[in-house]
Amino acid sequence: MILRRRRVVVAGLAALGAALAPGCRDAPEPTPGTPADASRPASDSSPPGSDSADARPVVLFLGTSLTAGLGVDPAEAYPALVQERLDSAGLRWRAVNAGVSGETSAGALRRLAWVLGPNVRVLVVETGANDGLRGLEVDSTRANIEAVITGARSQVPGVRVVLAGMEAPPNLGADYTSRFRAIFRDVARRERLPLIPFILDGVGGVDSLNQADGIHPTAAGHEIVAANVWRVLEPVLRSANR
């Protein structure tokens, strides 16, 4: 069963790489107000999660189009679904979606200082997917992710960071995909971070759970992504509440 799942994921990533590799472009620099509070619409140009009228601590999702919810309603993207789980569990946290489509790990690092508002107590980092699609240097991606973690801890002392793992498409070769996969495992181990092993587990390569582009999850796919995230995130939030 594990081998079969791996083959499905690899097939999906191969299709993803073939579709995107020739034409990927960096997203434009985000303008204030781009990230959306998953519990309510953004209404001003303040950093996401900085609403002084809402005293709940913030779990901020810094990510790519997978987090932004490209192609689905914002209420169907996994950060909004995590908010629903928070509410159902009676956990007084506010989920904020800071996903930007097309962004590389370098872009996430550039945005970090702006998106980290004073209320952010947990940061979920979902970045690197576009690096892998473009075959960017693995060491650079690793350095950017490490810098995001270091920067977050410096800007918001005591912030807890959760790292989401990603896979690179197999058409880039076994050596590249192996080194890319190891980024997330190695950084999580070295920085002592909770790791979501593969955020698209159970979704990548499954036609019925992806949109027509074969890349971005449907609403049903986001439900599974939310479950993958929640499995790791919930204990972190409960621990932070103590």
C-alpha cells in the first residue's frame, strides 16, 4: 500500500512538473491586504493577524498557491478548514492565510517581516514547492527556509514554527528529488520543528482530488490537506495554550 501510494504521488508530481516547468514565473511582490484572515475577510492594509480588536492568538500560514487556495473559494482552502476545526475543538485561535501563488522560498523570506504581526504565536511554513518545480538550487532553498525560521524567531520571540514538507517532480532526476525531500526532514530535525511530512499526502496524483490543471487541490482535496496539517498542528496549539 505504501509503495502504491508513492507511485501515485510520483505520477502526479511528474504531471505537475511537465505542466509548470516551462512557464513558471515569480509572483509579483504582494501588496498589503493580500493575505486573508481565514476567519473573516481582510479589511485593511495592516499585517495579517494584527487586528487589535481580536485578542485571539494567531496561527499564520505562510505559503504558496497551495495555501492561498488557488481555484477554490477562500472558505474552502485548508487554512479556513483549519479554522473550522479550531472552532469545533473550542480552541480560541485565529487562522490567517498568508499564501501567495507562484512564490518561491526567496519570496517567502522577503515577505516574512511584513506578514508577522505581533499576535502571531504559531507559524506554519509551506514553501519550496515552486523552487522544486523550477529546479532551483537545493542549497538555496534550504538556506531560505532556514532564514525564514531564524527570522521568525528573531522578530517574534517564542513563536512556534511548524514546517510543511514538499516533494519535487521526478523529471528533475533521482538525485535532485532526494536532496529536495531531505531539506524538510533535515531542517525540522536540526531546528526541532514539528514536521508535516508531505502536505499533499493522499491528494498528489489523485485526479478526483485535483483541479483540471492536475496541480491544485479541489475543495475535497483541501479537506485532506487540512487533515494532514491538523494532525501535526493540533498538539502544537494545545501545548501553546498551557
